[in-house]
Amino acid sequence: MGAGAGGVSTEAARSHPLLRVFSVERDPQRRNYLLENRRRFGLLNLEVIAGEAPEALHSLPAPDRIFIGGSGGRLAEILEFCTSLEFPGPLVLTLVSLENLSCAEKILSRQGFDLEVAQISVFRSRRLSGHTLLSPENPVFVLRAERRVARKGDEG
Amino acid sequence: MGAGAGGVSTEAARSHPLLRVFSVERDPQRRNYLLENRRRFGLLNLEVIAGEAPEALHSLPAPDRIFIGGSGGRLAEILEFCTSLEFPGPLVLTLVSLENLSCAEKILSRQGFDLEVAQISVFRSRRLSGHTLLSPENPVFVLRAERRVARKGDEG
Amino acid sequence: MGAGAGGVSTEAARSHPLLRVFSVERDPQRRNYLLENRRRFGLLNLEVIAGEAPEALHSLPAPDRIFIGGSGGRLAEILEFCTSLEFPGPLVLTLVSLENLSCAEKILSRQGFDLEVAQISVFRSRRLSGHTLLSPENPVFVLRAERRVARKGDEG
Amino acid sequence: MGAGAGGVSTEAARSHPLLRVFSVERDPQRRNYLLENRRRFGLLNLEVIAGEAPEALHSLPAPDRIFIGGSGGRLAEILEFCTSLEFPGPLVLTLVSLENLSCAEKILSRQGFDLEVAQISVFRSRRLSGHTLLSPENPVFVLRAERRVARKGDEG
């Protein structure tokens, strides 16, 4: 959910043709980008869902993996709903604010998930009067959560 | 070339089944990883080439795109050879040393390529007595070069 | 407090000879470094306090500014004590764990402080077979807190 | 030289009252900031030099240490001049462009200096609708050069 222009969901759908990808996006313009990408790459396995998480998630089939690219200010509700589902794979979030990072860590730990956090920062070159400067982009936190119990079950 | 364990080449081969990927790697153990990944994902479009660049490149068909993940101390020679080829797409390199960055910029600029540089740094969480620390990884420079002349030709 | 080897406190004492600096450090070896620096630079305005915060703080005169370089696992207690004091200047903390960052933000916001956070990351060159690699150091969060009420009073 | 508003030179002059600091700055407005800081902190040991490096350096007494904060596009000339001087201490530069970094490394290595490079990047918090985002600043390279020969002499 929070699929944006679909960088993650179209990549997932392209690389794994047998995967069924549901992309929830509330913003009509971003949904148009998604649909354009879907058409352009012939991604019959990508479904674009209009609506807002967590409500829009109720009608979807049980997921295998969950990716949350944005939460529209409703991160806690979305995570409470997602962690109430049974799903084997990881839940991955990208976050930019310290409050959301801390909120996600708290909810996911309490719900029995193991967490890995990575902070990624990229500096891109910019030319200025014959010189190459490194211009920084906003750093992003990537949180990967995997259910502790589910993992034990796999091993047992 | 410098394919390593094949993170880039196996991803490329998987996402684009119609692409033919040639992976040059001089290290036997890394080649084994590559072959293992090839078998595991059924990548018939990935060919693993034993040998060292630039010599090992002479017998390959004309490329569409070039990715250089490592240069085994022979970056200048490799770039001189690659820039002598005609190929429409970008040449992408990953670099870790300031000397190689500067060397690549000089050769590619002189050979008529437009350059973009990005520096990527990742901090990964590490648990230490109940706390989450951000542990830094070595930053990587990614250089993307596109031929100025070739692009003009595309447009005209 | 958490003065360590005294990078911050000796610099403060040197640059501002009229300032009286109290340096609380529980570790005997680090205290020795502090005392050595004190002697070396003739810093009569630097007092080294043996003990652990927050207990060791009770006997100190009312501060003007507070710097917390380390908290020995007792950040919440230390911040509760410090925010109970009246002091005009900023409180500055350096932190490395996400939990401490989030804990400090919560306590200081609740106690009526305005916060600024900076994350500082340094890559240092390392020579490896004739090449200069950038080797990353652990990133540090610097938190600067200033009391909202005190500032309003200044303006009114 | 390239003293800017004098962050480095006023700090140096304040912390080390017995040091004589010469601050070369070609921009009149920045010189005014420097003079204001000089007056404000009573820094009798700070001299503000109007002019451009390297010309403005010819009339100065032999330095002990050199700090170059900016080079106004004339880095190579400035470094050629500075390295022609005899001075015991380190030469420190701050740089933002990859070309200047590479230029400084080349000249200083050739002139017999040992180099250390650090890249410093700072993310500062920014509040956006109740959230704390980390907003990146331009990364800076700090280069510290020390003469190889001079150091051997010290030891011998």
C-alpha cells in the first residue's frame, strides 16, 4: 500500500510473473501512473486498488508478503491491521520520519516481529560551473519485519 | 564484468528474459556462485565467462549495455576497451576508491560520455544489549555514463 | 555527564575560560584521561566529578547548560532529573541508538522542550593497496533541546 | 584563506589566544562578518586580509599551519604556492567538488604530503506536519595533509 507511482509494485510484478501484486493507492494521479506502467509492461499480474489503507485491505485475499511505501498519516492503524493477518513472508516498510520509525518499531516488536532497519542515503552528482558536487537526497529508513513465531514454525 | 556473485547479472537476467547477459568473472569461487544462481533460477539467458577483462571481452558479441562491478586493478584498460566499442545503452560502474572514481571520470569524459555519479551509503541496524545501533557499510559510488554523440544521433 | 575522555568538556573549558565546567564520569580510566587533559591544558575551570548520573548531579550547582555524552543505560532517569532543573541554556545530547533517540525525544517534548536533531556521519579515508577507500564511522545523533517556556519568557 | 564568515578562524583565534591568525577573504561582505566577529569576541590575534589567494599570501609571514576553506576556482595555484612554503604543521582543506578533491590529492601527493580524507555528511531535523524528517546537507570533504619529509625530520 502507498504504492505511489509503482516503482516497487511494477518491479515486483515484472520480476515475478507468477506473483499476483495488489497495489493500494488513494491518490488518483498516482494510480494513473500505476495503470500506465501496468499497460506499458503488460503486467497482467498487477491489480491497482483505489482506496485507502487499512479499509481498502479488507477485501483483498490473504497476502504472502506486504510492502508499505507510504501510510498517509495512518501508520499505526495500518500496522495493527497487517499484523492481525497471517502471512508467511516479511513485511517491509519505507519510512522517512523519526516518529513513524519509532511507531513502527514499537508496534511490530510488540506483535512478535523481528526487525531489521536500514537507513539509506544517496548523494547524486550535480554539475555547477564545471564542477561535480554531491547533492544529497532525503535519507530513507527501510524496515524489514518477520514474524518470530512463523519462523520457528518453519524450522520445527 | 567483475560480476562477483552475480547480484546484478542474475537480477538482469531474471527481470528481462529476452536479454542475453554475459557475466565475466575471473575468480573461480565467485563463478561457482554465479553458476549456482544460474541453475537455481533457470537463467538460460545468462552466460558465465571465465577470464579477466579486458581480454575476456574480445570474443563477446557487441554489447547493448555494460555493467562493471569490479575491475581487478585494471580499470583504465577496461574503460579504454569498452569506450572503443559501439553500444547504444549506458555504461554503469560501481566503484569504492577515490582514485578509481577520478580515473573513470577522466577517461569517460574524454571519450565523449556524459556522466552521473551517485554515492550510496547504507546504515544497517545492529542489536547491542537491547539497543538498535546503526552500523555503517562502505559507501559505494555508482557512475552512469552515456555517450554524448550516440544520444544526439537518437534525437536527430 | 558521560564526559568520556573529555573531548567536549575540555574544549568548552579551554574556549571559555570564565565558564565553570563540571564533568561527570563514572569510569575511572576515562576520568584519568580527563584529569590528564585538565593538567595538560591548565584548565582550572574544569572539575572532574567521580560518580554516576543522575545521583552525582544532586550536589552540583545549578547549571547554565547541560551536555550529555553518554548515559550508561539510564537516559530516562537522567533526563527526568535534568528537566526538573531550571537552566537557561540548551541541553545537548549525543546518542547512538534509535531507542535512546526516541526516548529522549519523548521525554524532552513532554517536558516542554523544543528539539532539533542532527545525524552526523563521517567517512574516513583508508589506504588499501594504493587506493583510498572511504571507511564509515558509526553515525551519531545530536539532539539540542531548548525550553519552550523559558524562550517565551525571554521574548515577553 | 577562503575564510568565509570566519567559523574556523575565529574559533582558532578564540581557543588559542597566543596564536596569530591571518584570515584571507576576497569577498567584502564576508570580510565584514569576520571583522564583526573579531570585534565581538575581542580577537586581537585575528587579522583580516582583503585580497585573493595566492597573491594575498605573498606578504604574510611564514605560516605554522594552513587552513583553506574555499579557493575561488584557483585551488591548483593556491596549493602550488602553499606547498612551496616551509611550514611544520598540517594543511587542512574543506572541499565540496569531486574535481577539487582529486586535484588536491594529486598536487599534495606529488609534493610529498601524506593525506587523510574525511567525508562528513549531516542530516538535520525538519518538522513537517507533526513529523521529524531528516533533511540532508551538502556533504563536505575534509583533507588533512602533512609533509612526509618534515615528519621524518621530527622523529630523527
